[in-house]
Amino acid sequence: MAQEIQERVVVGAVFGAGGKMRPAWFIWRKRRYRISGITFSWSERRGSAILHHFTVTDGSDLYELVLDGEALTWYLEKVAQLV
């Protein structure tokens, strides 16, 4: 079961060919998490903002990171423990 977090985080992202972006690491509560894989990504419009969602893993847990394309801020939306 996923736990709602909704806290602002710092994210390091890599930009590849064609401007495609992927998060590589994030800092949450003073701890740095290295992203070992992206399991799913999608975008949605909320008002005038486009939100880019990334479900990522560090090999231990799943995290949902969200980039607010209008404010250019990142949030950790949810965390789910892998069993």
C-alpha cells in the first residue's frame, strides 16, 4: 500500500536525446536516494500546469515523483514499500 507524502524534494535529472528527461536521484528529508529504474511515467494537466509523474525505484522501494512544469518544482507524492 502506498503512503501519501506530498513533500517538496530536490531532484537531479538527466536530459537525453530529443530533450527526453529522466530523474537520476532525489533528496528527501536530508537523505539522497539514487534512482535505479523508472517503472512508469505519465503527464496530466491540472489547471494551467502540466504535471509530469515518474514512478521510480531505488531497488528497495517505489516512489512517485512529480514535476510541476509551470512552477518548476518537484514533489514526492507517494512511497510504497516493495515486499
